Amino acid sequence: NMVLGFSGVGIELIDEILSKKDEQIATNNLLQVKTDILKIQEHASHMANVVANMTALNWNSSSYSETDKAISNQAFKINRVLAECMRMALTNFKSKNPDFHCEFEHDFDKNDLKCYLSVNDFSKAIMNCLCNSFESMIHKVNLNQDFIPKVVVTTRLVDSTIIIRISDNGLGIKPEIMKKVFNPFFTTKPNGLGLGLSISYNIIKMYHGAISVEKSDNSETVFKISLPAE
């Protein structure tokens, strides 16, 4: 709608330049056309990012045939992969926010926990959740320079289910939007795509797991992920 609207107005302004031959009108109209073209570029770039994220990630169960699943899935030690995800997520976030610092803690189950699924998919789901935590905490840093961001990741084996909790001390999620955070394209960020948590939700669901916001207030937000143990 933005692209069609701005491009339509641009054509009308150019037609006015061609028909009236007035230098002042031409100057004003060309300045407006330039402004509109910049807006078209901005919104087209946003759409390109949305499409790139949707096509790059296998976030829907229909993306896999049974053969694909058999090839990509494997049993892996979940604590080890979580530790690597924590390291990579922070490194990636700091590449765009070099002044951001965060304390990381983990409290992993002493059992040798294993899951049977795609390591790549699992890593995407975890890193999206961690990125969401970083975004919440960096906004809190902007409001309070003395604030120290902190993320805690825990794992527990409960019966035959692995429970992962990702906790951060960011701004929290408002109660009125709690049910929307996993919806595709829902975002509270001005330039956000609204796909990260939706992708995580679909990946975890695809492997017969569950993800939810267990708790959220101004002091702590906890994402809970449940997956069947191998």
C-alpha cells in the first residue's frame, strides 16, 4: 500500500510538471517526488527483509518431507548446544550494538540431556528468543544507564521432558500483548519484522514441543520451552 500510494502520487506530480511548465511548481514537485521515492525505498527494504527471513528459515512443518526430517534430525547434547547458542547470539547482537554488555549465567541439568531434532532449527529458535531478550534489555539500558543486563538459561529433565527456561531482566512484556508475542508480524519495535518469536514457536511446535511466556514483569521475563527427551 505504501509503495503503490507513494508511486501513484509521484506520477501525478510529474504529470503536473510536464503540463504546467512552471519552474517553481517543478522544483516543489521534484522535491516531493524525491521524498516519496526515499519512503518507497525504506518500505521496500523492510518488505525485502521480511521475505528474506521467511524464505531463509524453515519455520513451518510443511517445509519438511519425512525424508528431509530423517536426514536433518539427530540426537545431540542439548546443554552443549545451548552454551554455543548463548555465545553466538551475544556475538551477533554486539556486532550491531557494540556498546551492549550482558551478564550470562547458566544452570544446566547434571544429566546428559539429549534431544532428537535438527540442531540448526533448534539453534534458530533459541537464538531468536535470546535476541528478543537483548532487545528488551537494551531499551532498559537506554532508560537507566546503571542497569546491568542479565540472562539466565536453565535446563531440567522432568519425567521424559526437557524444560528450558530463558530469563532476562529487561522491560518485560505488557499483559495486553502477552498473547500476541508469538503471532507472525507482531512487533513493538519501530523497524522490527515481528518474525523471530513466531519462527521459534513454529520450530518448537514442529518437533512436538511447546513454548510460552511463563512470567513477565519489569524485573524478569521467562520463556519456557518444553521438548521430548531422547
